[in-house]
Amino acid sequence: MIEMVDVRAGYGKNEILHGVNLMAPKGEITTVIGSNGSGKSTLLRALLGFLPVWGGDVAIDGVSTGKMKEAEIARKIAYLPQGKNIPDISVGRLVLHGRFPYLSYPRKYKEKDFLIAEESMKQMGIWELSEKQLSELSGGMRQKVYIAMALAQQAPAIVMDEPTTYLDIGQQLMFAEMIRELSGSGKTIILVLHDILLALKVSHRIVAMQDGKTIACKAPEDMIASDIFRRLYGITVKPFQTERGRQYYYETEVGSSLFIKSRF
């Protein structure tokens, strides 16, 4: 479990997070939502130890990250940042980078590292692509490669910042199925998403941020029943039932017309 309790953090003299609280249990998908500038990226930086915490605490399985070294945190949490570059590297070599937190000096991979990387690629169904260059793959396949790298890291938690950016609808659906499988295997998943319909579809709980504060942490149905989406985005979210299960759509007034968007 990952917890943030009354966390304050920022840059220079500018405090961005004002007492943030978050709880992400093992085997669940916790999604952070909020408008631009609400503090989502700063929350992730504080969570991952990239940014000093001014107050409160961040803990992994009850142990404060303030007592951990960077490599120890990296063994606990794998991170997939937003807007990842496409390095000139093969799929297999990139996945092998997931073993970096376990390397001692001199930094040389062992047979165990290669075997773990191979198993991670097989788990994501990309083993046959190991010799291909990352730049040759589609956005959806590249996302699989990065998740394989996170699996090779063997961290119990995976944090992803806007992982569906640049993915088409089919690739987003594939991604949703992948993270469900990961959480089902016991991984703690934390996502930052702009797509609230996707957040409702895949999450066990949703954390809403506004002005550097967490203003709600609820299950998707409880979030819909509240006024959070109207407060954050000026929209109304409603569920509906289909043969494929429960789906969601939102309504917003645009001038005198009604705009409706749904996700299947």
C-alpha cells in the first residue's frame, strides 16, 4: 500500500501541495484526476521522492520514503512518465533497463536480469519484438514495452502519468485491459488521467485534486453521485448499461446546445 498523509511540497518558496492525502491499496487501480495546474504532477514527484516533502509523510507499506534511498524507492515503485521520448534503442535493451535499480558497481547485467527481462516481455506478448527498434513500433506497442520494463523492475507498484496520451481508441482499450490484469496480479497501480470516462471505467478509486489539495477520494459510483465532476469540469456524468457492462457518458452545456461524450 502507498499512502500520502497531509503532504506539503513545492518549488522554491512556492508551496504547490497543501496537505494532500492519498491511499492506494495493493491490487487496486487508484486514479488521480484534476484540471491543469491542480498539482497532479507535483503529487507524483513528491510520491516518487523526486521532490522533498515539506510536511506530512509518504509511506510504502508503512515505511516512510524519507528513510529510503533512491534505489530502494525504485525497487518499490516503477514509474512511467508522461511524454516519454523514443530512444534509439531495441525493445529488449529498453526492457532490460528495468533491472537498473538492482545493479551494483560495476553496473553489469547478470544472467538473472536477462531472464527476468525475457519473462516480462513474454508476459506482455512482445518477446518476438525484442530485436526491433522502439521507433518502429506503434504507440500502443511502445506502451506495452514500457510496461514490460516496469514489470522487469519487479516493483510491487506502478505509477503512470497520462499513459493514454497519443493512443487511439483501440490502443486505449488494450491499455485498460492490461492494467486490469496487472492489478489483478496484485500490483498497486496509480494513474494520472485527463480522460475521466476512462478513469471511471478502470479505477477502483478516484482521487480528485483542485488547487493543490485532494478534495475527494471515492469509488467511481460514489464520485458520480457527488458534485465533484461539476466542480472540476462543469459536467454531469451518468452511467448506462449495455451488453458489454456498465458504461459512462457526460453532458455539458456548450452555448445553447448539449454536448454528450461516451466511452465504450
